[in-house]
Amino acid sequence: MGKNLLAFSAGVDSSALFFVLMERGIEFDIAIVNYHTRSQSDAEIQYAKELAKKYNKQIHIKDCILTHSNFEANARKCRYQFFNDLAHQYGYDHLYIAHQLNDKLEWFLMQLTKGAGLKELIAMPKTESNKLFTIHRPLIEWSKEEILEYLHAHNIKYFVDDSNFDTKYKRNFFRHEFADELIRLFKSGIKRSFEYLQEDKELLFTKDWKCHRQLCHFTKQHPQIDIKKVDLILKQMGYLLTKAQRDEIIKTDFNTVIGGKFAIDSNQTQIFIAPYIKVVMDKNFKERMRIAKIPAKIRGYIYENNINLL
């Protein structure tokens, strides 16, 4: 239920997704961005308008004029800001994106060469939610080859972006040198591996912590899992850890103060995170904290905010 928006480009993937959604009886509108970097951009916009008129879809068009410096990142930022603005203005609850299996492998390989952890390696789940809408990727288990077969079988028009073949862009390099051939040779195994890794990721990074204002705590598992949770909690509080700070937290067995602002402290079973506050506490309060096994660095925040964890 709710209003649906399709991120459309007139390319191979989004053209296929347009008609897949139609087949499934899903009502949706179209959002397309014109970066004005290629001669065929206007023709793609015109095709999107023709589809919208023919199938009675509302179409939203955004012009993004960008410099060539870090073009891919800036284009993504402009695109998603457009989607967010549309969600605010028109009340879209669901965003459909035409990511597919080759895209997922490209991302995995790019992150792997940068030195990433599981959370960063496994991106593009079939469904995920943010504060504005739920993102859906119905084609994430389809290979590029399968999408092309679908388009040709249904005689669907699409455009090919010539810039996708320019290997000066990192994503294109990984696509043409590695991902496409790996998918061609080992598609079923890669697909299964991503399914298993997604399950592991969800198990490891389930938001199982409890929070009382800015005091959060969770049960210890393993230092490498625990530091990821600390990282996520602090991000929610607007604080980004450096690698040196993450290393310090693990080295001190989750018993330190970061940047003079946040205390990370633990007892035998729980890890606690809260703003670090130094305050004089009465003896009765200290004794109650000792009995409850609340770590020392956390007590100032509890005392100042009159939080009852008992």
C-alpha cells in the first residue's frame, strides 16, 4: 500500500523494471534526472515522457548540472536528494530502484579492494527502509543478461549510455574487467552467496540495543561485532568514530571516553554508551549503581538525567 515512485533513466535496467512493475499490477509514478552530459539525454527524457503519457503516470524531472570532479558521487547525491524532496512533497512511501545482480557484485568488488567489513561489502538488499520511504529492488537477483533477454523478448525500447563503457570510472572498470565475466561463469553460486551473506549481515547487525534518551546498552557478543554496534549508535548520535578511536575502544575492552564527549564502558555482560558527564554523586546513588553493575563512566549521565535502569 502507499504511493510508489520509480527511479527511471530510460536505460536497460529501469526500462525493464518499468514493465515488470506494470506486469505485477503495481501503480507508480516516474522520477528521472537529466545531467545534460550526453547528446542523447534529451531523447531519454522524451522517452520517459512518452511512457508516462501512454500509461497515465505522473512524471517528475530534475536537471542536475554537475562538474566532472567526483561526478558519480555528486550525481548520486543530487539524485537521492531529488527522491527525498519528492517523498516530502507528494507523500511517496516506496521507491523502486533497478539495481541488479551485476551491480551488487560490482559494489562488493569495489569495497573489497578498499578494505571494507561485512556491513559495507553487502549492500543493495532487496528491501530496506529509511526515514522517508521503503526502497525496493525487484531485479536484484536478475543478471544483466537476463534483463536484456526480457527486454528483447517483449520488444521494449531502451537506451544505452555510452559512458557505461568508459573505464576511467571505477565502477565501469570493475564491471567490464571482473563482474560481468564472473556473473556469466558463476551466476548461481554468486547469487546464493549473496543470499547467505545478507542473512549473516542481518543476524550480526540487528539493532538489538536499548536506549533511554542518549544512553544505549546491548549484550556483549564479540569485539568485532560489538565495535560495529558502538559505531552505529554513535552515528545515530551524530558522532563519527575514526579508525584510531575504534581501535582504542577495543584495546581498552570497551572502557574509555571518546573525544571527551562520549563514554563507552562495560560490565561482564553489557556495553553502555552515553554522553560523558563528570558530576558529584551522592553515596546512595553510587551504591545503587554498584549493585546494578552500572559502569562508572556511565553513571554521571544517569545521575544528571534521573534515568531509572533498575
